[in-house]
Amino acid sequence: MICVPITARSIEDTISELSLASKHADIDIIELRLDYISEMEDAEICLEKTLKSKTKPIIVTNRPKREGGNFEGSEKDRLCLLQKAIELGADYVDVELDSVRHITRRDSSKIIISYHNFKETPHNINKIYEDISQCKPDIVKVVTYANDITDNVRIFELLKIANVPTISFCMGEYGHISRILTRKFGGLLTFASLKKGKESAPGQLTIDELSNIYHFKKTNKETKLYGVVGNPVSHSISPVIHNSSFVEKGLNSVYVPMKVLDIETFIKDFRKMDFQGFSVTIPHKESILPFLDDIDYTASKIGAINTVVNQDGRLTGHNTDCMAAIKGLEDGMEGNKGALKGKKVAIIGAGGAARAIVFGLKEKGCDIIIYNRTIERAKRLSDDVGCKYRRFEEISELNTDILINSTSIGMFPNVEESPVPKNALKKAMIVFDAVYNPIETRLLRDAEERGCHTVNGLTMFINQAAEQFRLWTGIEPPVELMKNVAKNVL
């Protein structure tokens, strides 16, 4: 189920938001957050009006500041409002674990006994669950803050052993996946805001994101899991692309964004979660290699991967960037597949994406020069592939047929940045930017103004995503759909 909190601060706005939520087909339950309403009298009026006119089940909450809420009055007044909700027959009343002994229960209202921690996901979370269970709740609620992606694993494991209807997930950006996947692991419901700016807790997605991107209500225990691993990942349009493709092909699968700091710890802990595959992006394309079980030939030669496939518990790394970049560049050159041979190519960057592109260009017979801020990385890649390298500061002296940016410079939200001075771009030069968000980067705009032929990163992105889909599912990807969805989002 999906519950939407009403976080308005006045009677009029509360009634208005309640009306909107009541009409939304994907919303199952509405949470009335009395602690957002500053005046006690107004809160009472909202409570009475809501319960009299409700068309969907209501959770009444009056959260104190000690658990991340906004109520500023006395504890007596706060509990008085919760007791009144019970007397008025609210469907559910959310009472904190340390307050439940002060509440008189009635059969007309189900009691959610809750625990919130806005600082961390404590290691004694199972003990907290047991303490709540001993108070005989109708529903247990345990919500914590994720400081690392692996904190979600403890929440998922808690849900697996829960023997009472349970609401549990992590807050914050690192906790996004627990909000999306709680249904998969047995969670009773998740929370989503009516729109941006109406969140009741950090990391809360909107109802449209949860329904339209992640198809939350189609998730169940049999849903196969995929995701993008990187830092950052909030800009990624991969979830929209792959989730749309899963629906198009009738697959019970979901793809989620995973912000990962420590790749070793992530791989170790997420093996337990039985993910079927990952996309891997900046900065983990190379650092993930030691923690995989197998690496396919092309990826091993390149020394970087962007795709992981789980084959019966064994994680195999693949590289779909190489093929995607070369195909994207050739398509941008009007499909002249022989056009790359002998061309001078300058590539900016020496990370995982650069390695894939450089190896592909070498096989095409290009004369390559690598430019990178860290000269040691540029030298290492040039030694591996057998090409030249230069200091990044020498980029203004470009003498090349093709210029390729493989870094994240110019990526959203830093859309006014460019890796190359505008005056270094020469007329008739081909400029290819692997950044796809935005489609037209600052580098490409500058290149067009200088008379260059430009190739954006969207084709490369779609090519590599399509091959990932093929590796994970064994079926042909809906390429045209992927293109259209990407263009609409961008």
C-alpha cells in the first residue's frame, strides 16, 4: 500500500490536500500530520473534519520533536490529540513506543506503535522490534536513517522475520531503495509525498515517482531486482529507462538507484539480497573488479566494467560501454564504419568509461592521445592500450580530428561547465560528449558555434543500456521505447 502524508500548516490547505489525495487512484491511505498545524485548536478542527468526511483510511500522527516531528506544545496536549483521534474512531493512530502506555485503546482504532531514528540505523534494531511487539501493537513501525546503502540490508532482514504487520524503511538518499522495495520484503506500506516540497521525512519520493517510475504496486516477493551503482546516482535516468522496458516486456522486475561509497562492503552485503544485476557507473567501474567472481574477456582486456550479471550467485562483470561508444560515434558520423581508421582522436579522461572507449578506438586503428588531470592515470591507460598521453593543461593545444569527453564534466547539475576552452575547438572537428544529461552539453554548444560536427552521449547511453537489458534478461530490448523515454525525460 501507499500512504501519503498531509503536511499542510493551515485548516484550508489541509482540507485541500486531503481532497487531492482522496481522488488519487494510487493512494491507499492518508496520514494526517497534526504536528504540522501550529495551533492546537486548528489541529482539533482538522481532525474532526477529516474523520467526518474521509473517503480513504486515515492514519493520525502527532509526532514530537524528539522523533523528528514538529509538535511544540506540551506532551499532555500532544497525547490529548492522539486520544481524541482514538475516541473519534480514526482508522489508525500512530503512537511512539515511549508514549503508548499513556494512551487508552479502543477497538475502533488500530494502534501503530512506532520508533524513529533520524541519525542512524542502530545495530539493535531487532531488539527495538521486540520491545514494540511486547506492547501488542496492531502494526509495528520502525523507521531509521541510512548513512550508507548497506543500512537498508538490516531493514530488509527485519522485514523478513517480522511476525506482526510491519512498516519499516530507511530515510535519506541512501534509504531510497528501502522505500521502493519494502513490498518485496514483506513491508505493509510505504510513504510518498503528494509532490516535491510536501515530504514528511528526508528521502521521501513523490506518489508519481513511486507509481510511474518504480511501479510500486506491481512489486511482490517474486520481483527480480536490478539497480545502478554509483556516486552520485540521483541524476541517472537509468531507472526510468529500465523500469519502462521491464513493463513493456511484461517482466516482474524493478530497477533502483543505489548510491554507494564503499564498493567492497556493498558487494559483500548485497549478495544476500539476490539482485539479478547491476549497472555500474562513476566512480566504481574499475574499483569493483576485485570483488566480482568472473569478468568476461572484453571487460578483462579493458580493465573496467559497467554491467554485473548474477548467474546462480556468481557475479560476472561485463563492459557494454566499448561497443556502445564506438557504435554511437559511427552512427554520429552517418554510419561510415570505416571512417575511424587512421583518425587522430583526443580523449579527455582516464577512468572506466575512457578505458572502454580507448580500447574500442584502438581496435579501429585510431591514433589516440589521452588528456587527464591525474597524469599518472593517463600514463597507466596509455601504457595499457599503447597510445600517447598529455597533461590536461595542454588541452588548449588540440590538434585532432575527433575530440571525446569521457568525464562527468558538464553533467547535470553542473551544466555550464566544459572540459575544453571554446577557442581550442577547430572547425570541422568531430566532438563527441559521453555525457547524456543534458543531451546538449556546454561542450557541444561551444563546438556547434565553432563549426564542429557534434555527437551527443544519448546514443551511447541507449546502446549500452540495451545490451545490459539483453545480458540480464536474455531477451531483445525495446530500443525504440528506451530512446523515446530517455528523450522525454531529458
